[in-house]
Amino acid sequence: MARKLVRCPICRKPVSWEGNPYRPFCSERCKLVDLDYWLSEDYRISVPREILEDEEEVEGGEV
């Protein structure tokens, strides 16, 4: 069976999926770089516009 290769999301280096303790990253360094992106809020999870509008109405006292 062929080894499944994926690209590291940080450095784009091809890396084996099987047996890789850092997957989907190629190394601990790339894993920590990704964690830093999350902690510094470079990455964000989007919220549907409707939820944001509802929150603004509640905060503004319009409900």
C-alpha cells in the first residue's frame, strides 16, 4: 500500500500521514507556528452575519 502524502499547512512540504506524530504538520516547529497564529488571532472562525446582527440588536436594546 502506498504511503499517503499530504502537504504541511504551514511550510507546504510533503509529509507522510501515517506514523507522523505532528500530523497534519511536518514538524513540531510548524505545529507551534500554527498555534501561534491561533493565539495571536491571525486565524478566526467566521460567524454568520445573521448572528452578528442579532447580537447588535440585543446590545443596542432594540429587542
